[in-house]
Amino acid sequence: METISAKIEKDTKEKMRKFSHINWSEVIRESIKNRIEEEELRTRVIDRSKIKEAIKIAATVRKTSKGWNSTEEIRKWRNRVS
């Protein structure tokens, strides 16, 4: 494991001492790890071929069924409740 150092304000360090049961090194490691993951997600390369494939799959799922009308179905269920 590598070592890094960081400067913090005096009042922050004093507050950290009040919570000495907390592993501050672990808190910092997790924070850095989370920030790296956020940045990687934000800057990731978009694979356009995967997007096109997903659009094709969605189009096949979205096809309407013959003989079924969503508007009529909604009205039927609304009338049952009323």
C-alpha cells in the first residue's frame, strides 16, 4: 500500500480527535475510491454499437400485440373500479 499526505485545517483535526474510534485512513481511502469511480463513470467511452443493439432489442419488445388496444384496456379497468 502506498502512502500519501494531505493538509487539513486545525479545527478539522481537533474534531477528528473527538472521534478517535473512527479509522480516518479508511474513510479517506473510501472517499478517494468513490471519487475515482464517479470520474470513471463520467468520462467513460460510450460504445455506440452497444447502444444500437439495445435500441434493436427494445424495438422488438415494444411491438404491439394484434387485437389489443391499450386505451380500451385502461378504460375497461377504470370502469370496473367506478
